[in-house]
Amino acid sequence: MSLWTSTADPAVAVSFTEAVRSNVPPGGGLYLPARLAPLPDVPRLLELGWLERAPALLRPLLGPEPPEAELDALLADAFSFPAPLVEVREDRFALELFHGPTLSFKDFGARFLARFLAWAEARGGASPRRLVITATSGDTGSAVAQAFWGLPGFRVAVLYPRGRVSPLQELQMATLGGNVRAFAVDGSFDDCQRLVKACFADGALSADLGLTSANSINVARLVAQVLYYFEAVAQLRRHLPAGPRPWIAVPSGNFGNLCAGLLAARLGLPLAGFVAATNANRTVPDYLETGDYRPRPSLATLSNAMDVGDPNNWQRISWLFGGEVEQLRRTLRWGSAGDPETREALAELAALGYAGDPHGAVAWHVLERSLGPGEVGIFLATAHPAKFEATAEAAGPVPALAELARRPLLSEPLPNSLELLRSELRAWRPEAAR
């Protein structure tokens, strides 16, 4: 059995299924695998296709369940879209993670989580009665809402900062109805995140409503993201059979994506290393430069899904490195791009014939300024450029997004109040789902 432990208490040892269901360990902290060792057959795995490789990568993290045939079916349903590696120029590539139903990399984790939870709940023989609550700075909310929309036994409450997500992101999560409710919170993403954390800290509320989270703190989302790092290297080897190991630039807000990459490296993925790229929310770059970790209120930027001043997943990354900033400095490169640099990066990509989005542009900017001669780089293109006002025109029309504009907006204004949120959730009965 694969065991998961807590960043706050090494004595914690639970199965993957228990970790998915409970979201956070007792006593605080976040879940991580208790043991991570390089897989013995990585070169062979990199020769396989995505759906052939995925079960072998996940089995050390999931343990014996689901059984082989059920896991294969679950993965085929969750990952029904590609993740192509696109050459932008010589030795520079974009891993496009936006070909899922909501045009964001969050589709990988959200769809796997929804299907795994449905499997885990059904295994017990009873119909699931779960309320999924999640905070979003943009793409998480739409991916989670879509992944659980219409799934029997599940309701979804999405909290997002009013006026601080793109209009299309809002449409994607606030036009579904049914078992999905979207709350437009008066505040920042950090305020939304605090409200979600407070709900889970309320033991009675959590137990009464069967609360579960779909934020990047949930380990099901984390392990799903491990898979596309292996896919990136597998495709790169076909482009550059004798090339050097790549650096991968990860646009980072809550730092779950980078954490998944670091888990992939611990499993033996051959890489030169990672480049942590943030926007003007420089909590982590400042820490790596000064050794002083100081969370702060988030700033609104063009790359809004990365507008996080107190990243949840940083404690996981710190735990992986024993809390030693010097070890992190030896492993990572890092940098940031404010809005002027993001616009500059978008222009650079356009001149190369590549239509980027603001988040990928941040990663491109930092990658280009981090690599030396002869080094190969991949940046994660985490969202379709059509989703953002700054890049929609260059991206061209996307029929699925045009259809959204014709749907009524069902968002519900919510003051930044835990009491009001509790009241709304307690009053929401399954039979009253909208």
C-alpha cells in the first residue's frame, strides 16, 4: 500500500484514497507521499504512449486501488485530450496543456479527481453525498465545475474574487447551474482561499455536508499533474533524440504545478531542473533571494490565475527540501514578470509565430532569461489565449467559448463573510440544486 504522510506530522500514514477524501491531514499540514524513489524503468516508460505510461507512473503513488482494469478505464475517461509539445524556436518548446474541455491545464487534475472520487464513493456501495468546495483565481473553478457538473451525488461550490477573473473564466464556471453554484466573493483570491480553509476547519460543517476540496491541495489533482511532465520529456526525445536534458519553466501561483513537477523528478524523470516563474506576486522569488518568507496580499495582474500572495503548496515544496533554502536554490532557477514584461513576452512569442496566453508568457519570459547557451527549455502553456482579453484577438475565435456568451450568468454575490457562506452551504439541499 502506498502511504501518504503530513508535512506537519511525520507520524501520519494514510492510503491515497483516505488522503483524497480528507483533503488535509489531522492537525494541519498537507499530504505528500511518505516515500518517493526513482522508478527502475523510466527509459522504457518514456517510450510508451500517454495512457500506457500513466498507470505505471501512478501505481507507486496510488497503491493497489483502483484495480488495473478500473484504473485504465478511469484514466481513459479523464484524459481524453492531448498535451502536445510545440516547437517555438530552436531548443525552445511549449507544452500545451489547454486542450481539455475548459481550455486549461486544470482539466487534468480536476477530471482525474472527479472520476477517482466517484469510484471511491461507489466502492462503498452507497450513493455519494459530497459537497466539493473550492477557491479559484480563474481556471481551477471552471475546470472543477465542469468535471463534477451533472455527476450524481456531488454538489460543487466555487468561490472566486468578483471582478478579478476574466469574463470567459467567469462564464465557464457560472453558467452551468444544476449541481454547481458559483459565488462571486467581495475580496481577493486569498480571501476566497481563507473562507474555504475555514469551512474545512469547522469539523461539524465538514462532517454534516461531506465537504471535500478540489483545490491544488488535493492529492488527486497533484498526482494527475505528474503525468504530463513525463509526457513532455517523452515528446522532447522525439524532437531531439540526442539533446540535453531540459529545463522546464512553470508559471506559478499556488505552486501545485511546480510541486507535481518536483514529484516527477523524484520518480526519476530525467531533467536539468525547473524554473519557477511568477508574476508580480513575488512571495517565492523574494524568499529564494533573501531567505525571508513573507506572504502578502495578492496583486491583480494580466496573468490572474497566478495572483496568489500566500501560496498553499509552498509548504509541500519546502518539506520536500527539508526547509533548507540553500537546497532549493541549488535545484531551482526562478524569476518574475510584471505586466509590462508579460506584454513584452507576448510580443516576442507572436514574432515567433506562436500565440501565447499571459500565464505562459510569464513562464517564457523567465525561461528565456534563465537559460544559457546550449540549454534546452520547455515552458508550460497552461491556458488557451482565447480565454483572456489581452490575447483573445490573436488567438482567433473558439466556437465553444462563443457559445458560453449566450448562456445566462448564474453567479451569486457573496460578502467576504464566513457566517454567510456557512449559512448558504447549510441551506443548500441536493434536491434544491440549481
